[in-house]
Amino acid sequence: MASYLRSFAERASEVVFDQFGGRFHDLGPENIEESLSEEAQALYHEVFQDVDCSRIIDYHVHLVGQETERTGCYCHPSLLEGNNVLQRFKANCFLSAMNVKRDDSDEAYLERLMALCENGCPPRLVERDGGHWRMCGLALDYAHDTSGDANPGRTSLHIPNDYSYDVACKRHTSFIPTCSIHPYRADAVTELKRCRDRGVRLIKWLPNSQDLNPASAQCDAFYDAVREMDMVILSHTGDEHSLTAGSVENSYGNPLLLKRALDRGCKIIMAHCASEGTFLDLEANEPERSRRIPGVDLMIRMMSRPEYEGLLFADISAVIGTLRAKHLKTILSAEHIHDRLVYGSDYPVPAINVVSSTKQLWILGLITWKDAQLLNEIYRFNPLVYDFAVKRKLSFEGHRFPVTVFQEHPKLIMTHWRKNAPGKN
Ligand SMILES: [Zn+2]
């Protein structure tokens, strides 16, 4: 009886997590073409028709793992066990969105991601273009203190640089390797060079959860090395709510803090267009300086400066989230920055049911009611395609994201890395 009750309780909680997390069709992403209704199929083809599938790059896909001894990936203990109800709840919603179980190996998540990616573009168009889209699989360094030591207790998720690289080497048709290096590390520049020598170009930062102040003078030597090696920092901007188990300092998400890197000539991609949260206007004098301004406005202010042309970019990952969607009209209307936007999904985030709502996008007047229904149909088969399709369909007073956003940016080429991989050409 006790075991019956336990399994009933487990099943009931799974249903709840699936409600918040993922709720995917058992048929799987490989059956999307024949299983969608005729109208949804037409929309699915339409969003890929004018894109070169072989040049689609998702600049923002999270690698996730927990098998520290085997793969080096690390999750904060409060996400896996213990009494922190909020963190455990979040972790379970993420597991459901990722379509994996608590005890699955780290490969299970990769297999799911590969299935979504390989079955993303319609096969006919993959054949036409000679390839399908690729994903930058993000590494994530530990939080570090100002003396340069890693602090696992303040870290929510750690994905080693070697893990991202190995994943990409083994699955090079889908993944592009990245690195994540905390600039306070004593070996930061050495590690940067090691990654650069392997052909890695993208450096992921999540300052809010890494105890990393991008405006600190401690970053300067790192910034100079990034510029000299022509690498690119993809830095989270705006508030952070997902990775908060270790530590979180949202003032580090202020886009203005990245001026220090830009003024030293570094290339920066501001993740999420800083679409969540408000920040101090650090450029103003008092009393304006104490006023809080939406991050997205600060992002556009910086992107509008001629001196940052060719250096500053932004990704549109997570911008359709329920807490961020209210800023979509601003981003869609700012056509003068569209040539510097790149596509990102922030997967697994768009696979969380409660994070994105087509109903909300319809209420905001950004998609039609009909398309909202068809996009929901696509979501159940492939949340990665859903994210792509929604962003292709968004429209506000005639403003849309141009097709160039969804393809590799000529100034942010990431696909040459295999030239440097051992034994590859
Ligand atoms: Zn992210």
C-alpha cells in the first residue's frame, strides 16, 4: 500500500511538473511533418522557406549536466536534493521541459537536443541547402570570488569548456563548441588561449550568477586578450531568474557595465536584448542616475552609438518569455539595430510551458489567433522549432525580424572551428 501511495504521489507530482514544464507529444520530433495538421504544416514550411537551413545558427543553447565525476558538469546540490522547495520545484520543471528524468545520464539531454535539432528544418529544405541548423552549446564557468578562486557553493550550474568541446567534436553536425572563463581567474588568459587554439570563438558569461562585475578593472587584461584573439563574449544582460540556486546579483546584468569591454575594443553579444528588469542609469548625473530604466532601453541606447558599430550585437533568445514579451514592440520597432541581432533560443527555457504563451503574444497584437493555435501544435512536437517559428511570425505595425537575424552573422562566424580541431578539416 505504501509503495502504491508513493508511486501515486510521484505520478501526481510528475503531472504537475509537466503542466509547468514540458508536455510533449509521445510521437517525438521526428514525426512532425506527417503528424501536423495541414495548416500547421504549411506554417512549418513557410518559416523555413526563405532561410538557408545550412546557415541557421542558434547562438544560445544551454548544455546541462550533473554527473560531476564522469563529465565534470555540476549542479548546485539544492537543485538535486534537500529542502529548498523553490529550487527543487524549478529543477523538476526544467527536467520535464528537457524531457529527461532525474537519474538519466548527461547524454540523455544531448540526445534529446540532437533529435530536436536534426528534425528541425523540413527534410526537403535540408536537402536543398545541404545542411541543417547548428547550436552553440554553452559552457558555464563557476562563480569566482575576487581573489580568483572558484566557489562551487555560489554556483548554480557549471559546464566545463572541455565538455562543450567534446560534445561538439562528437556531434559536429549539430553543435559548435564554446567556452566560459571567469575573468578574475589567475589563468583566465591562458585558458582563453587554449580554447582559441582549438577554434573556439564564443565565450559565455552569466555575470548575475557568476559573481562577475563586467565593469571591474579586474577584467581588463582578459578584455585585451579577447580583443587581440578576436573572440566574442556572449554575456547575459537583464535580470536572471533561472540560475539562482548558488548566488544571484542582478545589478551585474546592467548593460551599461559592458561599456568597459566595448571601450577596450571587445566584441559583445548582449543576450536576451536585456529584456527583463530595470537598471540604474550609470551614465547620468544625480538625480537621474538613481532612476531605474528598462534594460532593453539601455541596450538600444548602446546599440545606437556609432562607436560600438561592429562591436556590439544582441541575441533574441528568451525575448518571447511571458516576463519579457512586453518589450517585443520596442525591439521590433528598433529597425536600426536589426542588422546586429542574432538568433538564440535559450533552450531549454522555451520548452517550459509557463515561460512562453502564444495567447499573450496574440493579446499583445504580435501574432494572429490562428497562428497562435498552429504554433501551439508545433510546440508539442518540437519546442526548438516552435521558438524559431514564433520569432519568424512576430509582427508589429509592419516591423518584423529580418531573415538575416536567423542566419550566421558575417561578423560573428562560429562555424570555422573544425579547421582547428585535431584530425579534422
Ligand atoms: Zn541563457
